[in-house]
Amino acid sequence: MKTIYAQEALLSSGWQRDVLIEIDDAGAIHTVRKGRQNGAEDAGGPVLPGMSNVHSHAFQRAMAGLAERMGSPEDSFWTWREVMYGFLKTLGPQEVEAIAAQLYVENLKNGYTGVGEFHYLHNAPDGRPYADRNEMALAIVRAAQSTGIALTLLPALYAWGDFGDTPLRPVQKRFATKPDDVLRMLASLKTTVPGLRLGVAPHSLRAVNPSMLKDLIAGLDAIDATAPIHIHVAEQVKEVNDCLAWSDLRPVQWLLDNMPLGPRWCLVHATHVASVETERLAASGATAGLCPTTEGNLGDGIFPFFRYREKGGHYAIGGDSHVSRSPVEELRWLEYGQRLTLRRRNIAASEASPSVGGNLWREAAAGGAQALGRGAGAIVAGARADLVVLDGQHLNLADRHGEAISDALVFCGDERLVRHVMVGGQWRVRDGHHAAEAMIAERFRKVQKGLLA
């Protein structure tokens, strides 16, 4: 048992002073109580619950910034996707492991303690399966193990190129899977990597058909009826229109009407939703996985966050294409997008809970833990000891207390304010540094040099 003393900590009820956090040998929080104790380890700054990055395509970290040149007068998500297809032609397991490890170190240093890897890069560059179907998945696992981030691995089902069972294009053959493939991958991973949190990721309604989706969920339930289910949905207007042509329903409406949406589900993006979909999604208990910097980078649109949150909807944040690796930037742009749309300020606030920064961090941390199927996201007895300690002496935080700390964290500049990070009771970042960051960065540089060449 170890005991951490925090002069200030963000609990579910808000900021509290003089907090003792007792952590058991399994890396879970045993008790949280007010007071001081001789011999307790001083956290060294204000303490927050760890944040989850619920939506990651790790390999895209190495292409961040490579698609920012005009390729068409009508550049969009669809033209960006062609750049991505070209980029991944030379990626193998070693390259993916190096890229993912670099990403995960950056995530940790910025305050992410868990990541949901939406893993669809399954096959070799020529589209043929590796001898071990989990070759690429295991590269992701090794990257997470080498950095200490908590991984929820979500192997993707990707069977069709578009609605109506359109065959995959040659450039999409690296993603190709059927429900039985994914279920066998899960069964194998469960045996070979004990303790790994697993779920599934039907890529999108355009990439799976209803019978496949039902088979996948039935098979998943037989393995683990609590496992997370993540799906891209309603990211683009074209996708919504194509779904209407296919089914006479909008994508989120189709899921609400045909799938058992609930707390294990994470609908990624859900950008283009009608009012009734917004309210029904909030009531379902599912999580909206929002990726504001990627959605802004791709020109996707803006999720109706104000209405969704007003209706009590769960939400979380993700790095997606990793043009940003910072939870602070995701939260800031989640709020700013609403301010620009509604032309008003302090959207994620209320009279009862007026701190925008504190609300965003606390709610996204809780929603992220739900989406990743992990008992984390709050500083409470029974939760995983995933903690973020801020640098209380930084100019942006010095002499600030309570809600002023979290508001400054989210809205006061771009300096990294994270000092220490704990995952499952183990310190992974100390004084802003990860023990393996130099070695991991050197491997990443070599891989990136080869890819850019």
C-alpha cells in the first residue's frame, strides 16, 4: 500500500484540499480521504484523474502534417483519405511499433493515461494476411507495454468499400477482415496477452453490413459481454447522404433503431446528427467519442455538444489522426467550436457547476474510462490509480487554487503543465520525462526518415 498526499485534487465532487489517496498493490485506489499523514508521498502538485484517448489510429502519427497541401480545389476528408492510403503502403510491424511507442510516450507526457487503439491496419502491404493474423496488433501491444500506457485494443471489422456491399478497393485490402477473423484475433490475443483489455471496432456502417455487425456482436458477447464496441459514424455529410440512400435512415438513427446501444458503445465523431438523434443518443448511455482537432483538420464539422451535454450525454475525447497529442487541446477546441457556432461563451458550464475547465476534464475523463471499459476516470475508491500531477509552480498555475487550476490548464496557453503521470499505481512520467523517451524517439526518427524518403 502506498499513500499519496495532494494539497489539491479534482474529485468527482469538485476540487478538494488536503486529500490522501491510498493505492493498493494491484494499482487500484483503496481509499480517498481528507487529511494529512506522516510518511505519505507528496504528489508535488495538483492532482487530476488520468484522461483517456478513446480514439487512436497510431500509425497516422507519422503522417501528421503531410496532407496540408492543396491536392484538389475541393480538398476534403475524402482527398485526405487518398493521401493516407498512399502513406501506409510501406508500413510493417516494426514501423508501426516504433510510431505507436512515440505516440504513447507523447500521450503520457501530456496527461493521457489510457488509449483506445482503433486498429484496422491488419494485413501486409500487398493485402495478404500475415502468417500470424495478430502480427500488427501485437506491434501495438508491444508499444503500449514499453511505455506503460493502459491499452484497450479494438481490432476493426472492415469488409466493404461502401454501403451496399461494395467490394474493397485494392488500397483497402490491408484493412480486410470478416467477423470470424476478428473473433479469432480476440480469442488468440486473450490467450497470448493475459490482462489485455479487448473490444471490437466495426469500422463504419459503410464498411460492414447488418448481418456482419450482428454476428460480430454475438461472437463478442460469447467472449466478453462487457467488452467495448467502437464505430465511426456520421463523420461526413456524404456518409449521411449515402446512408439515407441505402437505408432511408441517417447513420446514428440506424444504429439506434437496429443495435443495442448502451454504455459499452462509443460512437466516434457522430458529427452530423439531427436533434432527435442527439437526444436519443444521450439517453442511450453510449459515449460520443469526439476528436475536435482531427475533425477540424479534416473539415468534418462540429458536433452539437451543447445540446448533447444538456441532455446528460456521455462524451470522451480522442486524438484520432494525432495532429495533436494533447488532451488540453482537444478539450479547448471542443469548447471553442461551440463558442464559434453559438456565438457565446462558457458552454460547458452551469450555475451549479461554473468551471468550464474542471467540467470538461472531469466529464471527459469519466466518459473515456467508460468507453475503454476500464474502471478509471475518477479519483475514487475502487478505480484504477491513474493520476495526473500538474506543475503547481508553473507561472500559469502558481497561486491558483481549485477551479482556477483546471480553467488555467485548459485555457491558459500551450505550455505543458503536466509534471508526473501515474498509470495503474506506477509512475510513468516523472518531472515531465518518460524513462524510455530518448530510445523511443530515436527509433521513431529512423522510421520517419525512411517513410519520408
